[in-house]
Amino acid sequence: MNKKTKTLLIITTTSSLLLLTYSITNIIIWKNDSNKTNNQIKNIQEKVDIVENEDTTNTIIIEHPEELPAFNPYWDYISMNLLNVDFSKLKKINNNIKGWIQVNGTNINYPFVQAEDNKYYLNHSFDKSINSAGWLFLDYRNNFTNNKNTIIYAHGRTDNTMFGSLKDVLTNEWLNNNNNYIIRISTEQENSLWQIFSTYLIKTTNDYLQTNFNSNTEYQEFLDMLLKRSLHDFETSSNYNDNILTLSTCYNSLNKMVVHAKLIKREVK
């Protein structure tokens, strides 16, 4: 073996060992963060008090289209109980908490938080500790009252924590159950029910993340775009009078997984 070949072999071997070490280190970090996240979830579940509320005089049914057929699932959805969460214990862990979200047919049943930007909770857990798993967070521009489009983000973890199970909404098993087409949210101010109207995969873009609109026409064009993208026909529509919820996560390195739902019932606390 000549000197040149020997040098090349040493470089190749060293590079391979460094790459292997890097990969193993990342796997260890990922697993460690995953364990911490699961412990955090368990801790939250032990502390939180959640009940289902039947409709009261404070319950508001959002107006529906008069032409809606009698057999439409909407009529079953608005009879569903709202979710009511006591945030007192959770606020002692993190005063950034903004609400609780539950997506039927998935593992998504967590509190969500909000920071001054959309970066902090990409690598911080619910207790604000450093964690690559991050946490569910509300877009820093949102406040649930003045925005037509309220956005919640989270990582799409392969262990199905955070928004990892959001991809399930694309499966036939999930789609075949109409009761899955509902998202329930509880905040300190109100409890609400949202009906899913669009789900899709899309290459990374921010065109569905607009929160404010200059006119009803602009907003309607935005809603029409979201409906057109849906990979499934939910047999519903959305118009400029609607407030909508957007869930966004990474599906892979190139694509985002997106779910949109419209507000159909709310209860002011």
C-alpha cells in the first residue's frame, strides 16, 4: 500500500467514524428528549382536571348555512360536549400557557403555550427546559379574539408525541369515522368546538399562515384556497364569516402537514 492510498484510507476511516459518532450522539439526544417529553406529558396528565361540559345558556352555536341538509354531520357535531380545563395547576408550571387542544382520533391532547416569537418552543418543553422535542405553541401573532386564522404549531415527532400523530388524519381508518372531524379547545376565557374542513400535505410555504385580512373578499379567496388543497372532501364549506383554526407540523424534511377547522360552537366562561 503506497503512502497516498494509506492517507486516503485514514481520511475515509476517520470521516466514517466521525459520522457514526455524530449519528449515535443524535440518536441518544433524541431518545433522551423523548423520554423527558413523555415524563412531562405524564406529569401534566396527573395534574390537570378536565371535564366535559353540556350546553348552557352561555353556549353559542355559530350560525350555519340555511341550505345545510338535515343529514349533514354538522348537526351531530354541535351536540357534542365541550371540553373544560382547569388551568390553575398548569399555570404554576408555565405561565405561558394559553389553552388545551384535543384532536379526535389522534394522540393530540395537550396544553399549548405562546412565546414572544415562533422559535422559543421549537426547542423548549412545557416546563421551559431545553428539549429538541419542543412543545405545542400558538402563533405569537394570535390572541383568539382578533384573528380570523388562529395557528398552532408543534414538531411531528416519530414517537407520535406533540403533533406526531397529526398525520393519522390522512389514513382511511381516521377518515372513515366522522366523529374524528372535530377539534376541541379550552382556554381560560372560553371552550370551543371546531369542525375540520381541509387536510393536506404541502411543500414548505407560509401562504396558509396569514392571520389578518384586508377585506372579506381577500379572506374568502384564502379559504377557497385551503378548501381546494384538501386531500379529502369533508362535505362542508367555509365563508368569510368563519373563524378558523390551523394546525401545522413537519411531515418530512420537505413537506408540511396541515389541518384547518372552523369554529362551530363556543362557550364563554
